[in-house]
Amino acid sequence: MNIEQTIILDIFYFGFGYVLGLVSGLFIKSKTNLYTKAKMSDFVALMVVMMWVLSMVVDILSTQYETSPLVQGLMGAIVGFFYKQKLDTKQNDK
């Protein structure tokens, strides 16, 4: 796969993820009572952790796939941010 195909594929996946996020956010907002800042923060952190674990499992099982270290680092940063935010919220509640 050449660089142009890779860029087009990355843009497609970004767009797909963006639309999927919009649709799921609208669904959650209209159909459930999960649409509060704290609950959505937990939901996003959970989804990132699930995708991170899935990418690591696929990385281990498939010799043809390798998750970019940049993506691994970004996922770790996102999870760390939400974990720190949760710790700060618990300390302020005391």
C-alpha cells in the first residue's frame, strides 16, 4: 500500500469514527440518562481502554498488524487524563 492510499484510508477511518461518535452521542443523549459530564467521561475512558486492549490483542495475534507506538502513547495519555480527572473528583468530594 502506498502513502496516498494510506492517507486516504486514515481519513476514511477518522471520518467513520467521527460519524459513529456523533450518532452514538445523540443516541445516548436521547435514549438514556447517561448524558452527564461525569458519566460521559467514564464512558469515553471505558471505550478507549476497550479499543486499546483490542488493538494490543490483534497486535499479538496477527503478525501482519502492528499498532503504531504513537497511537499506543495517545491512548495511554487519554486514559491517564480521565483517571487523573476521576481521582481529582473523588478528592474534592471528601
